[in-house]
Amino acid sequence: MSYGAPSVKLVSSSADETEEIGFRLAGVLKAGDVVALYGDLGAGKTTMVRGIARAFGIDPRDVTSASFTIVAEYPGARPFYHIDLYRIGSEEELEQTGFWECLGGSGVSVIEWPEKIGEAVLDKAIRVRLRHKGNDMREIVIEGLDEKDRHHLQTGKA
Ligand SMILES: Nc1ncnc2c1ncn2[C@@H]1O[C@H](COP(=O)(O)OP(=O)(O)OP(=O)(O)O)[C@@H](O)[C@H]1O
Ligand SMILES: [Mg+2]
């Protein structure tokens, strides 16, 4: 745990707002970046992925919340991988999904249920924590960005 690391804290009051925060986050992502999305069932992880995907030119409706597809790859100028580890049961299973190839490449990977894999793998990941705050409110804390990018997230400006 990197307790005390500089972070951005945002509040979302709707699914659309969370998607928009994802879109804004995508604006600071670089080749090879890994985004780890932490949060309970229904916290809004997939919703946020839709916003990130939209920024990559992907139709957000193509981003599914069914966790049967463990690795969904979207080709484009920069490959985009939506990875949902909820149903991963073993190391062997993970190998078969092509997970490691995604992480090693020049694409951007976003991971739901990153708790399922070792912390070491996520060493350089941008960590996003989504928390229920009653009704449609969510607290979204993002860690692992430099000061300029934190400013962009907070204000929406470059
Ligand atoms: N502020 C909000 N941000 C995100 N989603 C919200 C918000 N308010 C309500 N919702 C609703 O909560 C649900 C979030 O679902 P989503 O699939 O994004 O969660 P998830 O974290 O990916 O869950 P899972 O662990 O099952 O994959 C959606 O039905 C969405 O409409
Ligand atoms: Mg999900």
C-alpha cells in the first residue's frame, strides 16, 4: 500500500459523470500504461472503462460488464485492453487469457478486480479506487499520476 502517495480525489454523482472522469483520465494515459480499478461490485469500474474506451475511439456500448470475457482487446492506433479478473481462478487460467502479453505491449490496459493478481505486477500501475457513498454518489481516488496530470484530472484543463 502506498499510503500517503499524492492522489486526486473526485466525487461522481451519476454513471455519466464517472464515464466522463474515465474519459478525462484517458487523456493523460501513455503507451504501456496499466490502470488498476479497485472497488466493490457495482462501484462503477466498467462504467469508467467505457469513458476511457470512448477516448480511444471505441464505442462505449462495446465495453461489456459481463465478466465472462476476461481479456477484451480493441485494436486501434494504440491497442486497448479491458481486463476483468473477477472469474480468474488460477495462475494457469491467467496464462491462457493472454494477460501477460497485454501488459508487456505498447497498448493501454485497464484491469477490474486487480486484487486477483500480485501487487508486484501492479507496481507502476495507476490505481483508481471507487467507493459507494450512498445512492448514485461515488468517491473516486486516483493514485500514480504526476502533478500535471493530477491537475488535468482535477480541473479538466491541460
Ligand atoms: N456515480 C456513479 N458512477 C458509476 N456508476 C453508477 C453511479 N451511480 C449509479 N451507478 C450505477 O452503478 C452501476 C455500476 O456498474 P458497473 O458495471 O460500472 O460496476 P463495476 O464496478 O464494474 O461492477 P462489477 O464488479 O460487477 O464489474 C451501474 O448500474 C450504474 O448505472
Ligand atoms: Mg465491471
